[in-house]
Amino acid sequence: MKCIGVAFLLLLSAASTFAQPAPGEDPIAQNLFPPDLVMRYGSEIGLDEKQRAAIKEVVQKAQARFLDVQWDMQSESERMVRLLQAKPIDETAVLAQVEKVLALEREVKKAQLSLLIRIKNLLTDAQQTRLSELRKKSD
């Protein structure tokens, strides 16, 4: 089981390494706020109880979805590893299986982006500006 996780992580990290700019240069990340950042600076940005509750709710829903997809991804990754253990390897079957794994990864990324958008939309313009300033100071 550990081998499966390592193989899968290597596959994902290799694929994502080429697509990601350096952390300080990520224009998407610069325009969105992860939940831990919002909650860490909640007092400083004047987050009210209604906003806290709404953020908590969207995060909980996203976590439940991430867990479901994680289970599916593990299952599909195990299938891919079994295909890779065959002699000879059926390239067509492996490539079809990797498409399933990558589709699940895409689903996770889409859900992550959706979560970050929902969080940002719960914040006022002033809160977003202040949070951006606080993030720059902490970098």
C-alpha cells in the first residue's frame, strides 16, 4: 500500500512541477485566500461571526468532498499500479487508467479553487485588502 502512495505521489509531483510557478509568483494564489490565512487573521480583518460560520461551512463541505475523491483516487491508483506490474505492460490500459487518475486530480483542483472563490466572496473589499497586506508582511 505504501508503494502505491509513493508511486502515485511521484506521478502527481512530476506532472504538477511543470505547471506551477514559484510560490511568490502564482497569480491565482495572490488573488485568493486560503481558509487558514483568513482564520489566522480573522480579528485583524474584522471577520464577524456570520462570516466565520459561513467559512466553516464551506470548508467542511469541501473537506467531505476531498475525502470522497481521495478514496476514489487511491482506488484508481492501486489499479494503475497493478497494471504497471504486468509483464508486459499494457500501455493502452495504463494510459486509460492514468486518465482516470488525472480526472480525479482535476476534480480536486477544481473543488479547491471553488472553495477559495467562495471564501473570497464572503469577505468585504476592505477585508480582502487588509488580508493581502497581512499576507505580504508574513512572507
